[in-house]
Amino acid sequence: MNEVRISTPEGAEATISLFGAHLMSWKTADGKERLFLSQRSALDGSAAVRGGVPVIFPQFATRGDGLRHGFARTSTWRIVEQANDWAELALAQSDLPRNHFHAWPRAFELRLRVELKASALDIRYAVRNTGLQDFSWAGALHTYFAVTEFEQATLDGMPFSGALDDIRPATPQLRLDTGAGTLQLEQQGFSEWVVWNPGAEGAAASTDMDDGDYRRFVCIEPARVDKQVLAAGAEWTGLHTISLIP
């Protein structure tokens, strides 16, 4: 996969694949990896990547008649701009392969800007309707957080147990104790938090993760689960900020 690497003087690092504008790795300045990435995930562009931060557009899961979680995560994006500690990628209708183009015959542009700080990460996700007709869309930043042990990690003080697939109304922030530090999660522009883990049975049934992988992550994602209308010429922007709490 073609990748973009960014870093800060303090030692924080991130790697973004052009396939899906997928954030594959994020290490804070202390050298710790904060994202989970399955060792069994295909990394050759043949399938969506399991782990990191998949970009969801234009539908969430199977809530629509298109591809599960949409096509943005399996399309090749373009680098718009980059510096040492940030990068911005874009995907437009004209970038889509033929099968995706016919499945989504609407003019759009997506922008994803990833900016690093020593102990924080900002992801800005923008959706623009560049056509002459309104369209409906849903989306998310499907973040896989690495945890030391799933059932010992906590979200706002509450421990996890068993398979999860929870949709919660958006709140300004959450706190995730990963076992290797506490992360503060903030969002703007999205309407929900989605908290997900497949549990033991779900992991065992998946071909792109090891049976015990469910113990190593929890997904907590800012999302717009249900499709909403974006007027012709309009733009929506969402922000996801993740900070390591000292």
C-alpha cells in the first residue's frame, strides 16, 4: 500500500494508507501504539483493512442498499497537502473505480485531515456535495483503540463485558482507560458514538482476525448512523480529537 507518514519533534508518529485514507498506526510521543491492527487483515488493497481508523461513507453498516460501510474505505484517495505533522487526503466521484462510480452516481468530495501533536490526534472529516442535486449519506470514523485487556478496559468508568454493538447519542467527550493510559475522546459534528466489539464468537467467525483479537481492542467511533440530506453545494464537517491524559 502507498502510505503517508507524519511525525512530531517529540516523537509521535502516524501512518496513513492512501487505500481508504486509512489511519493504520498512531504512536504517541511515549512510543506506545494506540490503535489495533489485525495481523490477519489483507493489506494489499483487496479488502477493507481490519483495524486502525476506517472512513465510512456513504452508508453505515448495512443501513442502505450499497456496500457495507460504503466504498470510501476501499477506494484509493489522493494526497492534497502534507507537512511534517499533518496530511490531508481527498476522494471525489472522479476518483472512483467504475463499479463504485455506477453504484454512487452523485458528485461529491471527501476530505480527511490528520494532524498530530505529541500526545493527541485530530481527524477532520469533511463531506461536500459538489453536484446540483441533494443526496443522503451516513458516515463514521470507525476507530479501533488498542487495549491491554478488553474486559479490564473502561469507558467513563464502566467496564466492558461480552460482545458490544451500542449506539449512543453524541456527547462532547468520553474517557477510555485502555490499560496503557487514559484517552479523552472528543467529537464535533457527529450525532452518535458507536461502541463495538465482536466478542469471542464474533472474532472466531471472522476471517480477518485471530480468535483472541477481540481482547485487544474496542471500537469507539464518532458517527452519523442514519442517512441525512446534504444539500447541493453544501458541506458538512466533523472533528474527532483523541488526547492522552497525563
